[in-house]
Amino acid sequence: MNKIFTLAAASLLLVSCSQKPKTAAEPTEPATITWIEDKPGPSFQDHRIFPNVPDSLWEALGLQDGVPSSISCFLLKADGETILLDAGLGAPFSQALPKLQELGVNPDSLKLVYITHMHGDHIGGLLKEGEKVFPNAELWINSVEANAWAAMETDNANLPKAVLEAYKDNLHLFEAGDTLAGGVKTIAAYGHTPGHTVFQKDSILVIADLLHGAALQLEHPEYCPAFDMDQEAATEARLRILKYARENKLTMFGMHLPSPGYIE
Ligand SMILES: [Zn+2]
């Protein structure tokens, strides 16, 4: 079963009403977000992914089997919009498409995809044999992220470049701080990749790869996975966003959090 996280509608309405009276025409349905585990789990990240963590700490945290993890994406329903947040790996074992079908979303009907960053486990599912998997979707990516990968000459930039090319007629670049359709706020969390972005809708905070290994990094946010491209910036972003989530009592949904895909 897919877990559906529904916001506390009553408290939201109270907040809204105290600020501005609602009219009958305004949507009152609370946003929902569904965890889509793309790689059949359970997954564990081994110590080599966090090379700076001493053996003693790794063992003290009980991580001998690795950090519990997943490769996931999310389906957000907000203000009448249905939005896929990242697209998974697109590997032969990938579950994102059949799970979307179960949720009543087929590749042709999907209209909006928002991308947190352009690593392969987040954008691989956008292409199949070089063709668009979601032919009618508008694809939204942070301009910093898209431009950085477009300018890179390394092999791991090939997939991002292929995605940008395939979706060029439906590609939209946003700036951090913009609010996208569905009332989704975009927040810069640069470091994991040049334009790594987290998304907020009310008390839902989609943190992408900010916590790559939650069982380690919640207590020790100073440790970066080898995948953090700019470790200093990634650590600053992790500290800043975790503080923001705590202060605002947000629920964090992450692409590598283990089941059920969120932390309150
Ligand atoms: Zn990732």
C-alpha cells in the first residue's frame, strides 16, 4: 500500500481564516503527498558512501548493516494540480510507472513534473530509450541546476543533457524562491548539486537529497555523502533547512528516506 500523508485540514483552515476570509470558490482540499518507492526496498547505504565517518561512530549508531535508505519519488496533489516530484531511476526494476498507474496517473495524462536536482536516480525515469516518458508534462527545473549540468563536460552530465534536450519544448526554468503551480514554494538547498532545490507546500517539505542517510545525518548533519558535490555548501544547506523544518513544524519527505518516506 502506498502511504498517503494528509495535512491537518482543520488547523490549516484556522490559520487561513485568521488571516483572510475564504470565499466559497477557493480550494479547501488539503494537499496530499504519496510516497512512491522506485527501487524495490529495503535499501541500505554502506559506509563507503560516508567515507569521513569514523568506524567508532558508525558502529555506535548501529549502522553495521548500512544506513536504511530508499530510492523514491513523490506524487503531490495540491490546489487541483497533480505533480510528480522527481522521476526515479528508470531502471528495469523501477516501480515508479506502475505505482503511478495504481494512483490513476498514466504517463500521457501527467501534466507537471518538478525536479529537485539532476542526478540519475531522480531524472532517469524521465526518459526511455532517449524518448520522453511523460510526453505531455511540463518539466520544471531550477535554472542554476539546468545551466550547471548543461555546461559540464563530465560523463555524468550526459543524462541531464539528454533530458534537457528531450524536454526542451516543455522545459521551464525557475529561480529559487519562485512559487510554482499548486502553490509549491521552491527553496535553494545548493551543495548536493549546484542547484539542488527543496519544495514546500504548507507543512509538507520535500527535502530531496538533503538527508542522504537520515539515521546518520539527523544527528550528525556535518557528515556528507560522497555524492554531495560541494560539501561545505551542502552542510550549510542541511543545517539551515533542518532548522527551518523544526521551527515551522514541517514534515520532511525525502527521496532517500527509508519507509514510510517521511520524518515528522
Ligand atoms: Zn539521490
